[in-house]
Amino acid sequence: MIPFSPPRIDDKTIEAVSEVLRSGWITTGPKTKQFEKEISAYCGVKSTVAVNSWTMGMQVLLHWWGIGEGDEVILPAYTYCASANVIVHAGAKPVLVDINEEDFNLNVDAVHAAITPKTKAILAVDIGGFPCDYNTLRDLINEPEIKGQFSPNTDLQKQLGRILLLSDAAHSFGAIMNGQKSAALADIATFSFHAVKNLTTAEGGALCFNLPDGFDHDAIYREMCTKILHGQSKDALAKTKKGNWRYDVEEPGFKCNMTDIQAAIGLIELDRYQENLDRRKAIFNTYDAAFAKEDWASTPIHTTENKASSYHLYQIRINNVSEEQRDAIIQEIFEQDVSVNVHFLPIPMLTAYMKRGYSISDYPEAYRKYSQMISLPVYYDLSDEQVGMVIEAIKNAVVKVLGS
Ligand SMILES: *Cc1c(COP(=O)(O)O)cnc(C)c1O
């Protein structure tokens, strides 16, 4: 069976983790701090806070920014449930918008139409690793009319004076837009280092801050480090200094710090990330070459004049099929010992959100994309021979279900 997305764990990773285990320092410490610095440098952002998952990092972030009851956050209907769940837990309303025809990302005109005086943030999701239209989103939130109706509730919101632009960059570590890492184009970008993501720490995530000048990023970093560790004024490392035991808690915090065991994996991953991207890109190109000539196939956009994907998901679409036919094709692919996946069941199709009044009929493009798409295996260790087997399996399955 060709797996869908196994992590790249080898002797190098195992050695790095063993070193941390032997060092006696296994929670947040020097490796985590180094990982944060290297992420900031790699992404070109002002500061980075490592956390134990995208989800908990985002939860703390929404709390810190003062988003809650009565507020609205705009996000695409086409994303993983975590993107919307955190907004529900914050007590705010997820306002879903439909996606573009040409890619899987949120449609900026739909975002514009969804903005109200209650809108506090836009959560743009780089689906599959392809960056959203951050320039257009920035222009939009800076339009005098949009800025004029913004009503801040907190000092931070007042200081920004406009809607906060968040990037759900769970898929897009290393993606590029206009010569910059796309994470640097949002006010705050949030990564996931879950086992299936491009860069993994087994479980983990990071918040990358790139707020406008005037925000004190050192102070924000210190505040966030406190917030992710119970609100405690000193972390475990600071408390190891002789006699330095006393601490205070000014506000009850959360608990979602990254450990040095996780950071050790991340540092290895980051060190060889370009190799990973290059291999992924080569696999994308091979899939493109194989499917571009099939009239039943639509291949995903991954590289344009000003954008380059992180090549996280190869989302092929089978033109004009029904959801049932797509499911039958997936079954046939698995029969040939190839694992594929669907990214994603749109939010309005999940019971939790149907119960909250969302309906997929309001998001026709999200449904069309979802019902026709299949994600193919893409990872560093996938060999050329295996890529060939995936291609054969897809072609055979399509012929079997649709005829030729
Ligand atoms: C994986 C994923 C998340 C959640 O990441 P965790 O680290 O598992 O919390 C959020 N958004 C998207 C788009 C994802 O794919």
C-alpha cells in the first residue's frame, strides 16, 4: 500500500530527539527558542512563538486579540474544521464565504460582501499551500469605507484601527508571494506542525507576528510566552536560575507550549526543508505532466507569476463527476493499494455547523470543488516509481468508473 503522507523520520531525527532526551531538558527550553528564531529568519517575520498545535495557538491568539461574543471572523467555507472551531470556542461567529473558481482559496469579493461593523478579523487559509491574495485583502481592509466602519473593543484593536488579517498557514510553510514568504504578508500567520503537514514536530504549531510598525514585537513575544504557560511570569528555564523561584500570575493563562523534544524534530525538518520543497515540486510537476493531457482532469494551480505554493496538497479534480462518482473512483484507487484523501469536507457539511444554521447550498463553488477533488500522495520519500503507480491507479480508476 502506498501511504498518503507518512512523516520523514530517519536516523537524523531520532538522533536529535535522543540528544534532547539525554540532555535532561525535555520541556520548553533552548531548542524551542532556537526553533522560534530560525522560523522568524526563514519566514521574514518579526517574531515567532512556538506552541503545541495550530489550534491552541490560534485559540490563545483570538483571546489575546479580544475576539469574543458579538464579534465576527470571516473565513472560507472550504477549510479544515479547526479554522472554524477556534472561532466558535472564542464565542465569536464564524462568517463563511465561498472560494475562487480558479483555486481553492477564499474569494476576496465574497469577503468584501461579508464585512460588517462586527468584523474583527479575516482568517485567510492557504489551501494546499497556495497563498491567498494577501495584497488584495490588505487593500480591502485599508479602504477608507471599510476602515471607517471598524469598531474596536480593545486597546490592541484600537491601535491597529482596522480588521486584523490572519493567515491560516497550516499548509503553506515556505510558500512565496511577490518574492516574500507568504507568512510575512499577513498581520499574524499561524502554522501547524502536525504529523501530516509539510514540516512536522509530531504535533505542534507556531504563531508568526508581523504587525505594523508601532507594535512592540518583543513585548508581544514575552506576553504570548506567558499566555501559553498558565500566565506564569517565569518559565521553567528561568526558574532554574539560582534562587529564582518566585513568580506571579497576572491573568489566568492557557497551557500549550512546545517542548524541546518537538523543537528538535522541527530543527532537523527546517534544516532540510528546501530538499523537501524541491522533491514535492518535482512530484507536482510529474503529476501535471501525466494529467494535463487527460480531458477528464483539472490539475491544481500551484505556481503563477507572483506565487509559488509549498506543494502541500496535490488536489486533482475529475471534471463533471458527481460526489458519488468521485467516491467510487476513490474506492477503485484504494483497491489498487494507493492511499488518497479528500481535502476537505466543507465546514457547512459538518453536522456541528449544519446545527448552527450553515448550509452548503450557500457555497456552490466550495461544494463543486469538494465533490470533484481527490488529494494524491506527495512527500519527500515518495519514489518516482511510486509516483508512476499513483498515476496508473488514478487513470485506471477513472476509466473503470466513468468508461473511457
Ligand atoms: C491541520 C490544520 C489545522 C490544525 O492544525 P493542528 O496543528 O492540528 O491544530 C488548521 N487549519 C488547517 C487548514 C489545517 O489543515
